Amino acid sequence: GESVGLHLPTLSVQEGDNSIINCAYSNSASDYFIWYKQESGKGPQFIIDIRSNMDKRQGQRVTVLLNKTVKHLSLQIAATQPGDSAVYFCAENMEGAQKLVFGQGTRLTINP
Amino acid sequence: EAQVTQNPRYLITVTGKKLTVTCSQNMNHEYMSWYRQDPGLGLRQIYYSMNVEVTDKGDVPEGYKVSRKEKRNFPLILESPSPNQTSLYFCASNHGLAANNEQFFGPGTRLTVL
């Protein structure tokens, strides 16, 4: 499969447990944040997003938390499944900026 | 099906031989962007386009060109590829005129320049 990062932080969880992936973002002026999932050999896939006027947003089995005070973003995955194995990226966008700035990613592995 | 497509998916070429990687989206998105992904460096933006005939440089534009003659297509052109352009390339698109909406990514193009 494709290598998206040779020395990524890795999180290993037991199947069925909850996963929490953390991200520290760089720009206090960023006002839009996204989590992406990238499986081997595929492009990044949108999971969930959040704007800076919120501190929590929930999707199906996923929750994103935003703490603007400490510039921290987290992704919680409930009842982790084998199909959740992937590299997870956070990305930020500063208002008026024409790009997403991506974090380095975290590799999530699921133990049976 | 709503999607971003890229061609080719894999390409091995030699230094100096001009190549084009095509990108097409069927979602009527205004904003399109090209990224390269390298181990340890993550995803970095090469060029972006806010709409037809509007393009601008991203963080790593050297050695690349783009065009946006039609809304759906955003080809990436390497006029004289060099080995340091060996990478995994992704095209992405989203609604709106900025990168502040859900970006849809293509499947990627693995380029090797010998």
C-alpha cells in the first residue's frame, strides 16, 4: 500500500473501544477545521468538520471537539471497528486563506 | 456518483519529459486544488483555482503549471519533470470560492521521475 508517513504517531486500540485522536493546530486565526481518513492506496476521505463558532459536533460514531483556547482539536471514534484502521489527518483553514493546512497525521491500528 | 477523478493513477517517466495529470470533478465545484503528499512532509498545496480562469500558487508551485479553462477540469502540468517531483499527487475540489468547505479528494496519482 501507499506510505503516507514513515514516522507517524500511532494509536493502537482494541476493537470495540473508543479512539481519541488529537491534533494541535497552528494558527489562532483559523476558523474551519476538518478531519480526514486516509486508507492505504486511497485519497483522503472527509469524516467531519467544525467551524470556530462551535466547540463540539457529532456525526455517526464520530465526535469532533474544538478547544480554541489551547488550539486543540480531537476526533473521537466510538466502538472502533477494523475498518477504522487508517491514517487520520486534521486540517485547518484560516478565514480568507485559500488552502487547507494539514497536520502530519496519526496512524490508527485496531487490535482484534 | 459525485467524484473527483485523476488520470493516470500511476506513471513512471524520465527527467525532462513533459507530462500532464488530469483532474475532473462532476460536482460543479468552483474551488479546485492540487496537493502533493510526501513521507514526513504531509500534504502540501501546489496550486489552487477559485474558478474558471482564476489560478494561484500554493506552498510548493515550483516546477508545476495548471490551467482552468473549464469548471470541471484542472490539469497539473510538469513541463520538465525532475526526480524531486516523485510523489503522490492529489486533486481536490469543494463548493465555494475558498477552501473552507468539505474538500473532496481524488484517488491519487503516484508519479515516479527517473
